[in-house]
Amino acid sequence: MNESRRISSRSAPPVDSPVDDGIEQGKRLIRVADDKGLSLAQKIANHFYLLSWKTPIHGRKLKGKYPLKLLAVPDDEIPGNASAGQAIRAGYFLFRGRKQIVDTLDFTRLDLDPAFADYLHSFRWLRDLASAATREQAAPIAEGVMRKWLAAHHETPSEPAWRADNAGWRLLFWTAHAPLILSSSDLVYRSLVLNCIARTARHLDRSADKAPMGLPRLTAWCAIVAASMLIPGGTARKIFGEAGLKRALDSGFHPDGGIVSRSPLAQLESVMLLAMLNAVYSVRREQAPAFLNEALARIVPALLGLTHGDGGLGSWQGAGAIDPATVNAIIAASRVRARPLRAARDWGYQRIAAGTTVVQIDAAPPPVARLADAGCASTGAIEISDGSHRLVVNCGGAGLVGAWIPDDLAQGLRTTAAHSTLILNDCNSTALMPDGTLGKGVTEVELNRQELDNGSRVDLSHDGYVRRMGYMHRRLLMVSGDGKEVRGEDMLTPAERRRKPSKLPVLLRFHLAPGVEPTLTADSQGALLRIDLGALWQFRTGTGVLSVEDSLWVDGDGRPHPTHQLVVTAEALPGGSTIGWLFKRVG
């Protein structure tokens, strides 16, 4: 049973069953009741574990033989960010709009955002540099940064430099781009690099299972398996590593292939990670274990389920809209050809594709707090695209803190109001706590999906407002067979066995993608939506008053773009209320 939620319904059919892309009628997804992040005892234990890294005992465990060379250099088929690579050649690291001059880089005192520091410690920038320079141009730059890092962190492990996921990524990028860091004729330096690769593998042997479930733990175990095949004498480590990798996959992903953090970005990174590991098996001419290929065969369709008509990802659970080129490159590197998963039972996303229209729906509780740094209160939200053009989006980007997304804005992007759904009494459907964790709110989502002759129907309800305000929120969506109509009803009904709810304000928000220009109708009940270089859509509501407000949308690089949102203002009535609405393609 995954920690992220338990299932209250009939047992799910196996992954390879004929109905694995369906949804059980009346299925309930339930968020665990003790979702409060790490306990005090866990935090104390983790603190003492980190302190142990500084002891002579841990240092002795990292000692041992170091390789005279690597047995092979795996191919890195995924292109880097050419702009970031050109910036490194120009003398500075560029990450989400922030810069760090290479010459003044001091790894002992990195005054950078955590994500920027991780970018440097993981050596992910080697891929970016390789995409913008030849080996002869890049090697001196890479060696210079490598020497700085070794001087600061080779001897004594510490966080974040030696955190399991950073160490795992670093080992993978060091080996995939070994020519950039091992081209020197300085034999002392080369020995130090090879020694540190071996020390990193031994460190991960002892710390991988202590990494958080999901992507961090998976990264650590992938690196251990890679090290077993690239460093001489790795037979025993390979057996140990593959067993750990299987455990990481089993615990980090739902049976439908979705990652436990529910983040599309983490899902994409997982596919990339497994593709890089497969490249190691390939360069050593070894057969990857069956469970690895079976996992990719589940994870890729789940990822594709969150792609729009343009091939890019939807904006869910803190992720920005990752661009199609990046998604396509990573999928190609995975060697998996699959159709998008329409109904992810446990991961919680529903996809309806009809004609040129794609509708994505968040039909599950938020992720468990300890598994997601940027979890969002987005239950019930939708996104809509028409071919290569997006129409309705979520703001996204809460997990992409940088120069353009400061911490305060990132917290705002996690709110229910930053998503295309209903907001009751200006409150989040799941509370956002001051420490950044998700608090009380949605614990149960009931979902029914039907495929009809004239289209698709999804009916979901959640209890996010029940305890505080006494209302259940139910959202009914119907997409016509040709994709030209997306109908919806948002219903607020008094919850059973609760005190009678009072009259409360309701806002129904639909954030529009950049390039969509809304024009209100005279009756304030509708709007024409002109997509730049795309089709003409019409929006109508039968209740409340429609207005247009400013909004923003965050791209995959963490850069916000100004846009608009449609806002329907109405009231929740003690006896229950309904807001009907329609998006219709009219040209």
C-alpha cells in the first residue's frame, strides 16, 4: 500500500487487465488522516543521521579501492538547455533567471536558492554545457568547476551536496559526461575524480533507502546500479542495487504508473532517470531487468496522459508547462511507444480526448505532505486544449522558485484560486499551512466516469469544504464526441450529518492560456474567446455574473506570462446551489 493514499472501493484489477484504462464506478480515493509531514521523532533521527556523516566512522566506510578508469561511458541522448550552456561558456551559470559567475563560485558558501544549489551540486549543468560546446571547449570549464567542488566537498559529506538525490544525479552525470571532467593530463586530479565517484557510490549504498520515497529514492538506487556496471568489481553491488531499485519503484509509483508526489515534473524526471540507466545497460551490453522495462511501460503512458495537443505537459502540482521538445526527447530516450493513459486510478488524473480537444482533470486528493514540496489544493480543477493551442489552464509553477517566482508568489500559485475550479468563501479546498505543508481539507474524492455514444462524462465530488463550511463540492463534466462542447455543472450540496451551512460567496475561475483574448457579452453571462492563430470558442454560464480578471501562467522554465481569467461570481445557498457552464467551439 502506498503511503500517499489508501483505496476505499473494490480491489483494483491488475495493471495488465483489459479494463486497466477504465475507472471503477463509485471509486473513492482517500488521503491518509495522519498527513502532517515528518514527525518530530523522524526529524530528530534524520538530524542525528546527518551528523553521523561528519564522524570518522562514516569516513572510514567511504574508503576503499578506487577505479583506475571507468569501464564505459554511457550515452546521454537527452539534449540539454542550449541557452544555459552558452551562458556557462560566457562565464556564468544561468538558472530560472538567476546568475552565478563561474569564477567567483564558492561551493563552501553557496548563497543561492535551494533549487539553484541543487542544479550545481547535481552537475546537471554538464548536459547543458555539452549541448553548447565541443569537448575541447567544454572540458576546461567543467574541470575548473569540478576542482572547486572537490576542494569543498570531496573529503566530508554534508547536505545538500551529498544528499542522496544530488549524489545520485551527480554520479550519473559524471559518468555520462566523463570526457568533460576526465580529459586532464593531471594524474592526481584524475585519481581524485575517480576516487570521489567510488566514494559517492559507497555513500549511496548506505543512504539510498533513507531518501524520501519517490524520485529522490529512485535517483539514489539508479545511481547505485549504474555504478555497479561502470566501476570494476561491481557484481555484488549490482545484485544489491537492482533489489533496491525494484523496492524504490514499487513504493514510489502507483500501480497505474503515476508517481506518489503526483507531480508531472517528477514523473518526467523519473522517465529521464530510467532512460539514463537503460543507457548504462546498453553501453555494457547487458540486459536490463524485466521489472525496469515493465515500470517504464507503466510510467510513460501515465506521463503522456498529462500531455496536451501541443505535446507539452499540463500545469499540475507545482509544475510549469514543460515544453513539447523536452517531453518528446525524454520519451524518445525511454524507447517506449505508448498511448496516453486516459484514467489514472490512483495517480488521480483523468484525460478526455475528443476531436482536437483534450480535457485534463485533477480527480484525487492532494499528495501526502512529506512527498511533495509544492503540493497544490487543486482537486477538481481542469485544463482544456484545442489542438496545439491551450484554452483553459492552471497557473502552475509553484515548484519553480527563482528570479521570476519568489517564495511568496510560489505559495499563491499553490492555492485553489490559482486553478480552474470552484472556490468557496475565498478558502482553499485543502489548507496551506505556514510551514508549507498541506493541512486539513480534501480527504475523500468520489469519482464516476462513463464513455457514452455521444461523448464522455466524469462526475467527481470532494469533501474539502465539508468540515469548515458544511458543503460538498460536486463537479460534473461532459465532453461531446467531436470535442466541440465541454459542459460543466458545479454543485454545492449540504453535507449529511453536519450543521446546516450558511449562505457563502462562490467564485468559479477559469484561467485562460496566453494568447486567448476574452470579450464579454453585454449580459455578463458569456464571453467570446479568440485564440491567437487558433479557433474561436464561446463561454456561457447560466448563474451568477461573469467578469474578466488578470491572471498569469508559468512556463516550464519558471517564467510567468500575463493572461486573463474568467470569473463567475455567485452564492452557495443552504439548500444547495448549482452553476452550469459551457465552452463551445464556434469557429
